[in-house]
Amino acid sequence: MKLIQAPQSATIMASVIQAKTLNTALMTVRRLLRQQSATIMASVIQVKTLNTALMTVRRLLCQ
């Protein structure tokens, strides 16, 4: 796989790392949901924020 543009590939790498971090955060949220039902609302808001961040990452990748 040849990298055409260095800045673009750097952005992709950063986005992939960011996506992995978001997945880890989502897994943590799910673990919290199993433990405490009181944190459901806070977790839902957090998940929405993570989804927005993921959409931003995808938008960056598509440019």
C-alpha cells in the first residue's frame, strides 16, 4: 500500500488511533451500565458525544 500524501496518511493514522480510543471508551461505558443503572442517562449522553466524534473522524477520512 503506497501512501500518496504524507499529511493525509498522518491524519488517517491519528483518526484510527482516535477511533480505537473511542471504542475503548464505549466498552467502558457499557461496563459501567452493567454495574450501575443510575449512570444510564450520563452514559447515553456520553455515547452520543462519542458518536458525534466518530462521525467527525469519518468526515475527516472522506475528505
